Amino acid sequence: MPKFLQRMLEQRGTGLALAASIVWLAPQSALSTISARPVAAVKATAPVFTSLDMINARTGFATGLYRDRYGFWATDDGGIHWHRRQIANLPEPSSLAASPVLYFEKVNQGWIAWIHGRSVGRSGSAGFHSIKTLTILHTQDGGRHWSVHRQHVLAAMSEVEQIDFVGHNGWIRVFSGGVMNQGDTGIYHTTNNGHSWILASAAAGYVPNPVSTPDALPTVDAPMPMTFTNANDGWVAVSSPIAETYATLYHSTSAGRRWSRVPLPLPPDIQHKAYATTEFQPAFAGSQASVLVQFQGGSHGKVVDYRTQDGGKQWTFGPSFELNASAYRLAVSAISPTRAFVIGVNGGSFGVTKNGGDSWSNLPIAGHLKAVFDGGYQIVSFNMISATRGWLLLDPGNQKSFALLRTKDGGRTWGIQRW
């Protein structure tokens, strides 16, 4: 998942000394069996985590690389120790357009999904075509055992971007990539806990797709994080200058089959089309909800927290959180409609709102957190699981090391998570 990681660890005094104490190189044995059993971590040779999903203060899961293969790990003591659980079905990185996506609805119930493509026929011949397969792994015991589901998907689909579940209803958001990361979005839906999946909606604007559906999501891709609040109602945050969807949500009342546009009001100091916007995953709690929108233009950007009290019929916003110029890309963790954290993936800005955006507080980038940023690390996953506890997974971009930091005081200080 680390699409934006760029450079190797730089040797910069305390930054290097700190990084040396928390990262390890990872040539280890390959994965071999479908029954996932714990494997003791070896300090001298460790894996490289590329995604993190902490469920509570003690239980969490990670995917990553392990001797040039994808792997899966679990912790039951808040990340102090991690156990590798072997899964024979995980693919090799070179065979995929994007890393497998990990999602746990609760401690025992989780999924891993990806799309694999293969070519059929001779290149240049009339019968030459691509076959795409969606593979979904499902566990009901916290990753110890997995069932496997495979099905062909549209040839235009290239990667899984997100999984979401509400009870036995689930959705997988897929992307058909093109030049400059432009493409279309499709939604696959299950009503039986993942035993079977159907295509709920698919756009066909950028990549030719003969199986497009009416009222699908916009035809030019941008970050589209989705949230379903029940078996029918879903929300997707969309931002695409080409499709003119600035600060826009899309809403479905039909389990993702049809989507309608819900424009958000623009702050008075924002000139339409003079700014780019990036929206983050909506956070719902009953009829109360919020969504963070990053406006980027001029010398620096800002974050605005939009909120609703009536289930999304009307949206308002509060004062913006001003970003430093270096905080162009953000990592966001919203733990409720009222409390959310934002931080630049390279540092630069770090803030929290505790009241749905009515006010913002700056948090320090100091100590261990500053050291890993100075060492060239960038944020891969940002997991706040409460007002006080959270984790940051960072990577220097070489897929040979990672850093895992934990806070117990709401992001004011960060400790190093060791094996």
C-alpha cells in the first residue's frame, strides 16, 4: 500500500541512531500453508510491514513483505510482539498492480483482497485478451484460518482499493487504472458475508467498459474512501477537478447500485477551481457525521471539517486548520464525527479537532516522531483507536525497513514500538 514512499533512510545523526533501533531487514522463509499458525518473530531478520489495522488497544493486524512475498501478522499485546501467520494463497508482489488490501470488521472477522491479471492468446492477435480475477480471503478466527473465494471481474478492473462491511453485507471498491492514475471506480457487493459477490456499479468514462451501470460513481478517479452505515446507505468522498467534483460526497440508498451527488458548501475564501480538494473517509455515528476535506492551492493548504446532524441532508463547516507548505499530502485518522487527527505524511503539520472542527489544536512533531521524519520516513498507516491511543506505521520507501510508533497521550508524544 505505500504508493507514495520515496527515499531511503538518510544518515542524519540521531535520526539514524533511532532508526537503527527500530527497523530490521527481512529475508525470511516463504509462506506455505492455508492454516495460519503463529511463527515466532526473529529479531535479526524481520518482515517489512506495509499496512496496519489496529482493532483495539491490544489486538491488531498487519500485512507486508516477507522474503519477496506478501505476509500477514497479528499482535495481541498492543504491538509489542507480532506473530506471522502463514497463508499459502498470498501472491507475489510482481504479479499484482497493487498490494492486497486488509480489512478487519472486528477482532475475529477479517478479509484480504486483491486483483490478479493474466493474458490469454498471442500478443497482437485478434484473440489476445486479459482475464482479471478477484481473490478474497476471509477469516472468522482472527487470521488463524482462511477461506478462499475467487471470481472473474471486468477486464478493466486493475486493483482493490477498499473493503467495507456492515454485518453480512460487504462492499469492495475497485479501480481501473489509466495514465496519470486516472480511471474509473466499480463496487462489488455481497449480502452473505462474502460467499458470493455481484457487480453493484461500474463507471465507464475513462477506461472502456461495456458493463457500465447508470448512476455510477464519477468516471475519473480520485481518492474515493467509502463508508456504509447499514445494508443500503453508503457514502463516498469524491474529489476530481476534471469531473468538477470539488468538496463533494456521493450517497447511495441502494447498497451501492446507484449514487447521487451531494455537493458540500465552499468556504468564502475558497475560489472554485482555484483549489484542488482531497476528501477523506466519512465518519458516522447515527445521524451525526463528519468528513474532512483538504483544500490545496496557493502557497499552502487547509483542512475543513464538514459535519451533519441529520444523516447527511445538510452539511456545515467550521474554521479551517492551516497547513504548512510541506504538508501537501496528509494522513488522517477520524475516530468519531467529532474527533479527528491530521498529519502530513512527511511531517510539517499535525493537528487535532475534538469538537467536529469548531476548533483545532496543533500537536508537536518532536522526539521520536521528528527523528523518523528526519530519517526520511513517510507515513503509511495512521491508526488512532481512541482519544489517547494510536499507532503510526512509517516506511522509507525501499521496502526493506519500517518504523512503528505508538502514542498513549493523544499524539503529544510517541514511543518506539519494538519487537
